[in-house]
Amino acid sequence: MKKAPRGTRDILLQEAVKWQYLEEVFREMCFKYNFTEIRTPIFEESELFVRSVGEASDIIKKEMYVFKDRGGRELALRPEGTAGVTRAYLEHGLNHRAQPLKFFYFGPMFRYDRPQAGRQRQFYQMGIETFGTEDPAADVEIIKFTADLFAKLGFENLSLQINSVGCPQCRPSFQDYLRNFAREKESSLCPDCRQRMQTNPLRILDCKVLSCREAMQDAPALDSFLCPSCRESFEMVLKLLQALQIPYQVDPCLVRGLDYYTKTAFEFIFDALDTQNSLVGGGRYDHLVESCGGPYVPGVGMAAGVERILLAMEKENLWPAEDAPDGIFLAIDDPGLRGEGLLLLYQLRAQGLKAETDYLGRSLKAQMKYAHRHGFRYVVILGKEEKLHKKLKLRDLLQGEQQEVSPAELLKHFKS
Ligand SMILES: [Zn+2]
Ligand SMILES: [Zn+2]
């Protein structure tokens, strides 16, 4: 028998209910914050990701699913959501509309990585993006959205880490400084970091290898290199977070894995997950639209890993109480009455109720058992005897009560 490919999973039954719950809470929050949905293709030209995510990043170098289609086009399964949204923003000329524009997405992403708990090769992200404003209040809105989302889900022990990663004005001098600093420690750095020294020295700061951490612990902080614009923006973000009473920690080593971030970068950390403890990452990407071939359009957003959040919810036991039994099971005890029975079934459904019947010719007793096991609250029994008296039996499995009603009374009963 075939199995799902390594790094992919089927989401079904009770687990699917949990996914739906999370997605609903997210969509509700998006509605309140005025983010509207955008659905972009799951594959794009690979060039889009190379230009936006950055050639030197692990995602592009090691993890992206790249393939040629039958027409010889170089395509890639999207490894993240922002690049596609940005491409769509430009392609549809949305920069000519009144700004800012705010979008959300929820969907599968793909990275070739070693599968582990909370990390699949096809994984899901939900994210929000605001295009067209440099206002630090837009950064804070993304953060507040995320804090509200987690509060709504019932999380209490998340910490917000924040930093400014600078901009093309101020970052290069810091990178030079950091490169020189790292060169002196080269013998203690891991092979990845030795390469990062050339390509993206900032990433050495968030390497998880212990010897790299120790070597870099006295590294200079980007903070002292920020240009006035970055500094002012960062100070305003922190000030607004304080005004909204959102606790945070400034983490000078927080640089994020993607090249396109500028100024604000943040993560929400859940300490109870030992590895993969970052549930959400986000920040400002003021030059992403340009690197996708467009004009200067500032932007800010966040992306959250759905599997990781579900894993964290599992750890904290944050599921809402299980649904009480509900819906109606129509037990037809005589094959000759199927027409009448089915008519009633569809009338109940037309009234907006969850209704079901038997499709396996089970005995009445077996139908009752099925209804109970599948969480139906009511069973309606239609048999010869009931037909004779023109009354159906309506049994409430929750209250353990039974009454006799005509079909018209039944429909009326469930109208209220
Ligand atoms: Zn700057
Ligand atoms: Zn390293």
C-alpha cells in the first residue's frame, strides 16, 4: 500500500476539526483588523524566490523544491508566502490604489528539510501583509494582531522578541564590521557560518551551533550602527508597544532568516517547545517590492507556522470544549419508506440542520448505535408502525426523552 510522501501528512477527522478551529480564529481576527484574503499559486517562477528571499539563504540554497515543467520553465513550489503576494501586488498594479493595502493568506508552503515534529516538507503558514506605509504603527498593528490571535487561542506564556535589522543605508557598515569580527573567530565557527561571513554575516548572529554562539557573544550590536531613520522608527515601535502594554524583549541577535527584512524584525517565542520554538516571525520589508522589479513600496508582515502552533496548543491543552452532540439522525426502519424518509431528510437539511441517514441497510438498533457514536443528538424513527399512526418518534439522546410528532410538527420543532 502506498504511503503519503515523506514530510507530508493527511489532516483528517478530529485533527481536521482542530485545523478548522485555528483557521476560523485567524480569519475572524483578519476580518476585525481589515486584512482581506489573497490566494496566490503554490508554484511561481523560481527566479521570484531567488530575488526576494535571497540567493544566499538556506531556503534557496538547500530547501526549495525547484523543477522544470514540460515547457522547460524554471519553477519552484513556494517556500514562503510573502514573495507571491508581492508579485501579485505588482502584477495587478495595486500600488496605484489608495494605500495601505492589507492582505492575509493561509495555505501550504514547501521546503525540502528533515521532517520532525512541527516541521513538514509540505507545511502550512498563515500570514498577514501590509503594503504602502512606513508608519511604525503599521509594524505595531502586525504585532498586536499576533498578540491578539494568541490571546484568543488561550496562550499565556509567549514572549515577544524584537530587534531592528537596519536598512541598506546602515546595514552594510555593520556587516563589514561583523565580518571582520567573525574573521578573527573563524576557527570557532561552523562551516555554514564561515560561508555566511562572505554572503550574509548577519546570519552568524542567530546560528544555533554552540561554538558559534560563544564566539559571537561579544559581537557588536547592530543597534549602535542604526541610521537616524531606522533608529527613530525602532524607538517609535517600542514606544507604541509600551502604550498598548505589549511586553517585549529587545534581542540584538534576532536577524531572521530571510534577506528581505529591514528595520523591525520580531518573533513570538513559545519556550515549552524545545526546538522550533518560534511560532511566528515577521518584520518590515521596505525593499522587497523593488527587488521584485517594482517601485519603492514599503511593507510589513508576519507569517506563522500552523503545525507549530497546533503543536504548542496541544502542549498547553488549548482546545475548546468538545462540541455537544447535535444534529439529527433519521432512522428508517422499513425500506418501503425510504422515499418519504429521504424527503424529510432533505427538508431538515434545507432548514439548515445537520441531518444524516443510514446507507447500509442496518437494523434499527444498529442505526441507533451509529447515531450515538457519531455524536448526533436526535434520532427520528420512521417505520411501519409510525407510518400507520402518521407520527414519527423523536428521541433526544442527550436528555433521554422521546415524543411522537407528525412530519410537519417535526420540521416546526427544529425551526425554532
Ligand atoms: Zn537604516
Ligand atoms: Zn554557525
